[in-house]
Amino acid sequence: MLTKYPNLGIKTEMESVRGLIINEYIVYYETRQSSITIHTIWDSRQNPDSLVIK
């Protein structure tokens, strides 16, 4: 789905990174001209203070 609609996710504080909510998880990703880089898959039931996007 991301390959067809790369801007589907919500914007984050980081300009080029978006978050796509899938059930209890958020997939943080970045799109480039010819690729999609997944930075983190985060279980949203965790404490949000422990979230680190690499």
C-alpha cells in the first residue's frame, strides 16, 4: 500500500518521516525517489517517552 500511496501516513516532527498506524503498531518510514525506508515499527501500547526513531 505504501508503494502506491507513499504519503498515506501522518506527518511527524521530523520533516521527511511519516507514521502509518496499523492496529496497535505505528510504522515510521521515509520515502525517497525510488525507495521507502522503514525506521521503526513501534508498539503504541508502550510508554511514548521510550520511542526512538532511528
